[in-house]
Amino acid sequence: MFFWKNTKKGEPQPRGLDDISPSLRTNLHWLKEDIFVHDQTIAYRGFKTSDPHPRECVLIYADNMVKHEYLSQFVLRPMMRSSLPKHLRGEELAHYAAERILESDGAEFITRYSEIGDKLMDGVGVILIDGCPVAVVVDAQGWAKRAVTEPPSESVVRGPRQGFSEDLGVNISLVRLRLSSPNFKTRFLHVGTQSKTRVAILYLDNVTSMELVEEVERRIKAIDIDAVLDSGYIQELIQDSPYSPFPTIGQTERPDVVAAKVLEGRVAVLVDGSPFALTMPYLLVEAFQANEDYYNHWITATFHRLVRYISFFVTTATPAIYIALISYHPQLIPTNLVISISAARKNVPFPGIVEVIAMGLVFEILREGGVRLPRPIGQAISIVGAIVLGDAAVSASLVSAPMIIVVGLTGVAGFVVPSLNDLAVLIRLSLVLLAAALGLYGFVFGVIAFLLLLSSMESFGVPYLSTMTTLVPQDLKDTVVRVPWWQMVLRPRYLASKDRQRLQGQAGRTDR
């Protein structure tokens, strides 16, 4: 369908309904009555160029998303003080205005009404000139942005204090500051039919496998959803093993973590409006790694990493082992301890499984309440509530004192590995139910089932337990232990497909 039909030589060529018209009045009619109807946030600033050949123009922008001072000083003022040549028409007119008059760092040219709508939502100004079927787009973003601060979910004692914000451009610059290399590449996509959220794919061209980059891009392009408001949307829609509780895509608020992952050969994904970056592939061993491990001495880092592994075992297995021992295998407990536990449970009317589930539920309620409430109030309620409820429950003989110790130790140990805290709750409950039904045999069966699940999982083509099951010494140097930097000569072979050399000039100090 076209505005003009049966055109002859010398007459205007057919134009689609979505194409911008040379008539300024027609353009304004379409924008006000069709695209932005009933939208009072869109501002239309009409003006004329200077004599001797004044032309009617209009500046369109979304209010509260642009810098008004910038538009007034570098767009409106130069245009109103300048004259456009009378003989120029069409695209030549738009290029003349952008190159000779506008005091802007750069300008784009669009020819469709739908493109005007998309651009305005990005915080730009659009100039329409009478007699010109091309619109000039000038960047004037000016909405409120959160300052770069330390991420509250990943605070550190030693290391950078910068964290991602909700602005995509700022987040990319934070990563680029740490990877000042021309090999650092960024690909942009738009996801969401309504939100049209910008998504950035980050990688190192000389390190990362192109097959991995193309696979990530393919999965993101396949997303068909109305809106993406956070990186969690992307994470759930592109991850492997969607029914598994184990995460196959990493998340972080720290630019230094993203830079480190990209240097290993991974791909990072940033979403506009979200301070959480995604990294892929993601393996189980990464949950027990912290950025501070690489800033502190390797002996200290190894000790802290071992504590995390032990804490994860404690938070998932302790309640199940306790239930199995007191219910089915009391002979495995030292005599004095059996007597103490029996005396503590003398007046408790509920079996051990009920105690574990009830106290675990109470602990999760206190934790969730502490998170949702304002920080000062939440901390007070969590601490006071735990103390008061625990003491009252023991005094009322509703639960035994050893159970309070087990549940408290389990809960505290779960915070040592925060990325797996929610997962640990599910594993803990499953093992407790199996232990209550079959004793230690049920616990062992449950552990075997989870190991089989882990061994069958992949993250973007990489086995989930790659670093824990390999026999290559170089790939084991950053797993349970963290060896000195001068020994980590090569990048992991399951990630870097191109340049695997990470450290130069140290071959005499280490065996590869």
C-alpha cells in the first residue's frame, strides 16, 4: 500500500506507509494521531531556520529522558541561527543540517516512523525538516542514573569496590577499563517486542571460541517475549538443564569478575536496566570461587576455598546425617553423646524429621523476613527472632537443644557459599526425607543421585564437572586449591580454543 500510485516520470516515487513523508504536516499528523496518540510525554518543539530561506522544523523528544540544556544549546540554537540552502532536497538536506549546522558528536538518519518511536525511547532527539523525507537523530540522553558503588551482594575485604549499575553503557565501560585491548568485542541485540531491551554480548576475539559466541547469540535471538526487565529473564530462557536446580549460567555484579571470566574464554552478557551480568559456560567449581581468592596470598585463598567446600557439605548433609544416626544407627554415635542426645529429647513429643523440617522452615522465614525488611530493622528482627524463638522452643520442649545446634550450624554454613544457598535448601530437604525413610542408606542413595545428575549436565556444551573430573594437572590448579599465579600458565582447555597462553616467561618455574 502506498501514498502515491501510478506515478509517472518526474513524479515522486512510491512510498510505503511507514516511510517518512517530505511534508512536515503529514509527519506530525502520523506521529500525533497514530504512533504517539494519547502519549503526553512526547514533546514537539517547532521552530524555523534563519532567513533568507526559512524552513519549518520540529524537534521531537521524550520528556525527562533527554538533556534539555544540550538540545537548546547544540541543536535548537544552531538550527535557528542558520539557513538551509534552498536548492537542497531530500537526504542532501538532512546531511547538510547534520554536518554543517548541528553541534553534535554524531548524528543518525532514519526514514521510517517506527524507527522514530524506537529511537525516542532511547533518549534521543529527532529533527524533522519540511521537504525532507529523512529524520536526523541526535544523542541527548539525560535520564537519572545510579552512581557506581560497591555491590551489596558481593562485598569484599580486598579488591575493587566498583559494581555494575543499571546503565548498559556504564557497565560496558567498567569492563573495558580492565580489558584495554582491541580484541575485546561487543555485540548488541534487542530483546522484547514491547521493551526492546538492549543486550550486549562481551568476549575476547583472540581467546573465546566463536562457536560459543554464536551459540549464545543464537539462543538470545530465539527469545520471543514481550519484555525483558532484568538479566534473570535471559538467564532462565537460554540456560541448559532448565529443570535442574543447579545453575548453568553464572551471575555477578562485579566488573572485575566479568573481566576474569572473559579472560578465561567465557562469554558475558549484560542487559540494559540490570546490574547483574551473566557469564557462560558456568561450572560447579565456580560457585566455590571468589574474586578475593586471586587478590590474596595463594595459601590463604586455598584455605578459604576449602572452608567453602566443607561448609557446603555441612549445610546440605548435617541434618540428614543427624536424623539417620538418631533414628536408625544410634550405635554409631559415642555412648556419652547418645546419652546426652537422649536426655535432651526426653520430653520432645515430635520425631526428629518433624523437628528438622519445622526448625528449617522457621529459619528460612527469619532469613526471608530479614532480607525483605529495611536493613537495620531486618538485621535486628533476624537476630532477636532467632534467639527468642530458639530459646522458647527448647524451654517449651517443642524441639531439643541438639536440633537447635544442627539447624543453626546448617543455616550459618549456607551463607559461606551464597550463590548456592537456595540450592542447598532443596538438597538438604531431599536428603533429610531420604534419611528419615532409609537411614544412612537413603542418604547415600541421595548423594549418588545428585552426583549422577551433575555428571549428566552441560553448560553450553561444556560438562558441568569438567574441572573436577579431569586428569590434566593444569586444569586442576584452580579447583579445590588455588596454586600460585606463576603456576597457572595456561587457560582452561575446555574454554579457550585459541590463545591458551596466559602467563609468559615463567616456563622455568613450573611444569605444564
